[in-house]
Amino acid sequence: MAVLHLVTLVNFFLNSWLALVLAIWVFRQAKRLPITSLYYVGGIAGGLVMGAALDKAGPAVLGAYAILGAA
């Protein structure tokens, strides 16, 4: 359960601070806005891909891939 809370915390900080971090990295506002928007597009696309993968392969296979990817 603690991992879920940490993932939520990381998502909160990314969501809140992404525009400021991009500004520190000297991105103009015209570039920061699309990059920040792509964060949400990536979340939607990732959710759809993961949902389809769960239906096809099952949670055990995806869990094994996640463990292998983390290693």
C-alpha cells in the first residue's frame, strides 16, 4: 500500500512542478505548454495500452515485465 502512496506523491509533484522545472531548464513558455500537455496525453495513452495488455496477457505477465524492467 505504501508504494501506491509514493506513486501518487510522485504524480502530484510532477503535475505541480513540471512547468517550473521546464522554466528553470530555460524552455520558453511556447515550448513548456505543449510539453506539459503531453504529460496528460501520455497518461491517457499509457492507460489504454496497459488496459489492452492486461486483457491480452494478464496481470502476472505484466508484473513480471515490470520487475524485469525495473532490474
